[in-house]
Amino acid sequence: MLVKILVISLYALMIIIVGYLGMKKTKSFNDFFLGGGNIGPWMSAFSYGTAYFSAVVFIGFAGKVGWGFGYSGIWIGVFNALIGVLGVWALLGWKIKKMSVRYGISTMSEFFEKRYDCHMLKVITPIIIFVFMLPYSAAVFIGLSYLFASSFPGIEYWHAVVFMGVFTTIYLVMGGYKSMAIIDMIFGMIMTAGVIVLAGYTINEGGGIAQITISLKEIEPKLIAAIGPPGWWPLFSLVVLTSVAPFAMPQLIQKFYAIKDRKSVRVGMVASTFFALLIGCIAYFMGSTTRVFLTPESAPAAFFENGSPNVDALMPELLNFVIPESLSIIILLLILSASMSTLAALVLISSSSVIKDFYAGVMKKDKETSDKNLTLFMRWTSAIFIFISMIIALAKPDTIVAILGISWGAIGSAFLGPFVWGLFWDKANKYGAFYSCIFGLFTCLMLYIYGMPSPQAGTIGMGVSLITNPIVSWLNRNNPRAVVQN
């Protein structure tokens, strides 16, 4: 226990030092939000990858998906890497950077206003981002707090939530994106080493992959099939939600506004894809082994309720089971690193949507706001966003998978159609963009409210968003008010 506390203290000190150094180098709002728009390939690659994967993946998704789907859950990790990372970098990376320079913009809301000449999109975009990023941030807090509570006996769940909230506030509010990009490289290295150690000990504890496979087959033959027990539609929706939504997730798109040049995009694409394959596939493989190691006989009595496990606690219990105490700190740092980077990305995007897009871009549109005030307001809004996320995390409104599903689903459903068509089709106009945003989001939320699981609701909502933009744009092609600025 003493060693864990010492290592965590040194880890926290390192992050605070980097945050302080970043603060010294932060001279403007552009520095705070985008690191001056001059971030190199390795920092960008790790920043993207660590923002993509967090405690939500390792704790909530890997556990629940692995328990239900078995080996077929690994498909999610494969397609996350090939579509959500490689596809996004290859198709959007340099195009987003060029577009940001061309229009002089740094947020999705500004892109919609410049590209479509649509003031309503400028108004509703920051609201959607702030509202639906909150549950995502809360889900990260929930996942990380479960791990802390299981790693440090005697620490209650709410203690972990408060500690993480205060810690994140200090380091992010100090340095902004400059600090985040540097720390993400360190986080990425820790995550890479951590998952390799994790996979090795799990395979060894299970007697090898062949023996783990035999054990899963004895429990349920479909757990080792190409498509697990829940069937193809739930698996397909999880793949689509987590792999396609990144084409329009603001916290991931921001990485390309900040990247240095085209060469950085090419190098970053390869590095981030390899990182994603390693992290994603190992995480979901680990999740599939929960059925082997965690049983009513081996797990704590409170872990199973009426024969069903607490899905958000599956991975923390598994880690305690397979990782020796002497190495448990490495895994704790792995999850902590994944979570801190994601939280930082979410907080920066959400606070910028309020301050830069809504406050300065809508409320004070005709009045000049000083660069110093923008940066100050961003810092305060970041702290407020973290505080609200903590409150939601303490309430624990649903499982991590459900929370993340509605967050990614809603944002993807709102922005996928307007953003992707706006980049690739010059005939897309403001009518198509606006209605694809509204119809996509409305479809996702209504399906979820009326009982459809959030991954399926998000998948359908994103499909509606993608289809609506070209149809409505074509129907309004001769409307003189359908202005598209090129």
C-alpha cells in the first residue's frame, strides 16, 4: 500500500510540474486550446490515441462486452483501429488541418458557421457538445473510481471521484493543450507497457490462450464464435458507434486543428493506428476472460447480485485476480493515464464550446473579447465542467456502456452528417446540414427514451444524419438562400 501511495504521489507531482511548465509557455488562447497549432506527429498520435481510449474502455466496455460477447468483442478493437483511427487520419486528417487554416477556425461550431453560413448551427452546436460531453466525462470518473476503490482498500468510491476531479482540474487549468500534448506522450508509453504486462499475466494465469479458449467453450460455445451470444445487431451497433462516431467527435477532431503539417499527419496515422490495435484488442481480449476467472465461487459475494455480475466492476475484479500485488501499480497507472488524457480532451472541448463558440461567438459576436479574458474564462469553465461531471459520477445514473453510448451516439448523430458532407461535398448546404443535425439527434434520443439500447440508438441516429444531409441539400439546391461559402 505504501509503495502504491508513493508511486501515485510521484505520478501526480510529475503531471503538476508538466502543467506548470505548460502554463509558463501558454501566452494566448490559441496556445491554451491548440498548443499554438504546431504539435508534432508523435505528440499528436499519442494525444489522439489516449483521448480515444480511457477507463471507459478498460473498465466499462471491455468488461461488459467481454462478458456478453466473448472473443467476438475483439472485433470492436480491430475496427476501432482500422476505421476510428486509420480511417479518420487517412481521410480527414490533412483535410481538417487545411480547412482550419483556410477558414481561420479552431472549433467544429466555427466550421459549421463558415462552411454553411448557418447561424443556428453556430448556436446549437456548443450546447450539444457541452450537454452530451458531460455524461461521457462522468463515465470516465465512474470507471476510474471503481478501479481506485478496488486498488486501495478503505478508500470509498466518492473519495476517488473527488480526488480525480480536483487533480484533473489543477493540471488542466494550469497548462491547457501544451501540457496535455506532452503528458499524453508519457501516458501513451505507460499504457503501451501496461497492456503488454496485463496481457502476459492474464494469458499465463489462464494457462495459455488455448486453455482460455477451451474454458470459454465449456461455459458457452458461442463465446469463442465470430459473433457472440447477443447476436450480430448488438455487436454491429457497438462497432459502428465506437468506430464511426470518431469522424465527428469534437475532442478527436481537435487533434487535427493542432497538428503541425502533412508529414506529421502521415507519421501520426501509422503510430496512432498501431497504438489503437494494441490497446483495443488487448482490452477486449481481457474482457472476454472475465467469464473464466470470475465466478460466484472466486469473486466477492457482493460482486454477483441474483446471479448477474456488476458489469462496471468486472475489470477491476479481474485485475485484482490476475495481476500480482507487486505489479498492480503498473495497471493502476495504465488506467489512470488513459483516463486523465480523455478527461483533459473532453474538458478542453466542452469549455471551448461555451466560451469561444457560445460566449464570444454568439453572445459577444459584435464585441471584441480580449485574448486574456478568453483564456481566463476557459480555465474557469473547465473547472465548472469537471465539477458537474463529478456530481453526475457520484449519482451513477447507469452502466458505463449505457452512459458512453448515449454520449457518443448523440454527438455522432448530431454532427456526422453536417461535418463529413461539409468536408467532402461542396454542394452540401445549410439546410441539409441543419436538418441532418436535428433529425439525427432527435432520432437517437427518441429511440433511447423509448427503450432501445444506446449503442443501437446511436447507430441508427448516425445513419439518419448521414442520409439526411445530401437529400435535403439536393431538394434545396435551387434555393437562393442555401449559401455555401467556398
